[in-house]
Amino acid sequence: MKLGLETESYHLLFQHKRMDIFDFIEQTWKLGLDGVEINIIPDHNLHPQFGVLDSDDPTYLARVKNAIQSRNLYCELDTRWTNQASLMKSIEIANGIGADVIRTYIKVDDFDPLNLQPIIEDIKQIIPVLKKHRIKLSLENHEHETSDNIIEIIEAVDSVWFGAHCDIGNSMMTWEDPIEAVHKLAPYTISTHFKDHIVTMHNDEPVVCGVPIGEGSIDIDECFAQLVEHSSITRINIEICYPYCASFSREKGTGGVFKLTGAFEVKEPPFDPELIKPMDYYYPHKISQLALETLIDAQIEGVKHSVAVMKKLRNKYCK
């Protein structure tokens, strides 16, 4: 089982120009990992079209590809939305950097759990292009979709070029237990985000909060074992969403969980609320320079810790 790292794991460093894509590739290699997952979604201080990449110029993309391949790393691409125009551009970039899997997710405004047919038709249109370029597309359970929603779409599209992107933490935002989500999605999975979460309080609201892998409430051993035993994947991508918090996106009980117990037990926030509150973690520069520097340092150490934990899990389940 190969282990990769998603650029989101260093989102603060990218946003504040402490790291670029070439630094990231080098750092992933130095951590002893096997691949990179590159996120091209725009965000604070990132490229307005290409996220952590600086351009879609073929010469620039070739430089990125060479940096990846010269270190013998695999490459996957993270994008968003399911319309044909967005996916065509992502396929172009994937070709340019040598990515053979693209992760996407449904635009919130387009998501209707009672009518998934428009999404199904969008993806069916892109299958011939994926086949031509020998690239697979994976659809993520991205904070709003339950595992059943994702599986319904995959079964309707019915193509070897399309499957699930199993994010072991995102299920919590839909009140779905992570182990149940991984168990359901594993047979359909072609790409992953492996992470850890807790539930904590932002003022009086329970929120899902990212933490370094092994420090949260998700049974990471069982999730890793499920992916090994019940999926055909040969890669697991580390995406530590730390520091990060998200609100619950669906009604309590939507995914089968009704109470704040088990993986949903409320725990203390990872940072002093006097410094920064949970829903402010993702953009700490809006709070203070001290908050930014504190969370950047925590993110760097969180990646190191998470990589070490994942290597131990691999040794345990993939001897």
C-alpha cells in the first residue's frame, strides 16, 4: 500500500507563501511518502483558477510533472464540481502533471439528495474522455453527501472509469459514523482522504474539527483495515484537515447517528479559545498574527505526526 500526501495538509503554508508546489513535492519525498495529491481549488492567496499551481501553461505543468516523476512519486489531482467544463479543464491539467486519478465533489447548489439524476448525466458525459486519457474520476463524500448518495451515483453511471473517493472523516458532517461510511464505500473506492476528527464546541454549536491522525475520535485502525480488506486500492492519501472545522451539513440522524456519543463525543478544542475559536481555524490570519503562527507550527508538526502514524498502520495491515 502506497501512502501519499494531499496539499491541503499544508494549506496554511500555501496560503501564506511559505510553500509552493515544488517545495511540497520535495517535502513529501523527504517524509518518505510515495505520492502527491494536488489540489487545484482556489482559496486565499492561491491562484484564482488553479489553486496551489501557478498556471496551466504546458511548460510549467511539465516542470511539475518532472519534479514528481524524478522522485518516483505517484500523482493524483483534486478538483471540484461535476459539470463538463470544469472536468475537462481538470483532465487537461491531470494530463500535464501525470495524474491518473482525479477527485471531484458536487457543487452544493447542485446537490439534491432526492434527485441525483443531473449529476449522473453530467458524469456520464465525461466518461469517454476519461477513457481516452486513461484517467479515473472519483466522487468524494464531501460534507453533504452520505455514502448511500455516492453509491447511488456510482451504480447509475456504471463505469470502470468512475468510482468513490472515500474520505473517512467527511461522513461525520452528515451524521454518518466513519466506520459505517468506509465499510459501505470501500468496494467502490478508487481514491481516498485519510484523516482524523473530533466533535468540539464553537460557542454553543457542535462542530466537526480536524486533528492530527491518531489524536481524534475516528477508529483509524478499523478504517485502514476496511480499506485494505474490502477495496482494491493500492494508495491511501493523507489529508490532515488541521487546523480546520466544519458545521454539520444535514439534519441530525441523516446518516444514522442521532447522539453525540462514540466518534461524535464532544471533546475540548485543540487550541485555546482565547487565542482562536474553532470555526476560525481555517483562516487564522483574520484573528491575529499570533494565531496564524501558532496554527502554522501546529500544522507542520501535525503532518509529521500523521505520517508516522500512517506508516505504523501500513506496517500493521500491509506486511
